[in-house]
Amino acid sequence: MQKISISLTVALVIVSAVVGIGIGYWYTPQYLMSMFDKNMMGLGEPDKWVDLRYLNGMIAQHRAAVRLAEQAGISERAEIKKLSAEIRKNEAIAIAELYHWKKEWYGDSKPVQEPQTAHLGSYNKTFDLRFLNALIAHDENDIRMSREIRLKSSRNEVLDSADKVELERHEELGMLMEWRKEWYGSSGINTHL
């Protein structure tokens, strides 16, 4: 019987691992998420309650956006004031729709616990930067949650809502990052102050 060299054995192990990862990703899209980004697995298993967890989570996310927008009302920039007003109006509509689904589908009319939101502090030369950074992080969380629910839900209303949220947040992110770069010279990395 002939012995296999150590380098051939190592090569076979590496090839097997790569093939295993590829097959795992091919059969289950969640495999990639579970391997590389534990934060995206916040909604749990795709069971009969996943949509309820999504609704509650997204209500909290929309409330967090409203709370950030309320704080941003002290900004001296017209762009921030306008965005703040739009967020307060649009998020209230989204929250009402999510509560409606929650009650209709699950008979659950309990209010969602108020989310923790960054306190932006008093107005100074970096207030708008703090707001932009907080809203960018918020939008990125919305996108992660929307992507996750699309892998786990089968309700058309939820899937359509997730698509809409992701599209709107991508558009908003582009605008927020452009403002941050224009006003503060900051690019893609959040500058927490």
C-alpha cells in the first residue's frame, strides 16, 4: 500500500472544505449569513412567528428613526430639517401599517417597547454629523433586517414591505453619505463623536 504525502493530504482537505462551503451556500442561502455575519440572524428561525418578530423589530426601528428625527429638529441646516419632517411623517404611516398587520395576523395589539436611541446632545458644529452617523447606522440595520426576512418569510405583504424598506434606505444612505462627505469630509466610515 502506498502512503499519501502530507502536502497531498493537506490539499485534499482544503479542496474538500471549499467544496463543502460552496455546497452549503448553494443549498441554503442562510449558510453564508450564519458563517460570516451573526448580527443578521436576529429574527431567529423561519417559524410561524418570524413575521411577528419582524413586525415588532421594524416597528421599533421606525420608532428609533422618529426619535432621531425629533432630535434633529434643532438643526440649522434646511436639508436636515426637511429630512426630519419627512421621517416623522413617513415613519408614522409605516408604524400604523405594521401594527395593523400585527393585530390582523396575530391578534396582537400590544405596543412595542420603545427602542434605545442615541442621544445626539445639544446643537454645536458637529451635531449634524452625529445625526448623520446615527441615521446611517439605523438605515444599515433596516437593510440587514429586510434582507433577513426575505429569506424567512412567505407573506407577500412582508416581502413587499422589506423590498420597499431596503430600496428607500439605500436611496437615503446615498444622500446621507453625500451630505456627510460634503459637510464634514467624512467618507464611508462612521465617525462617532
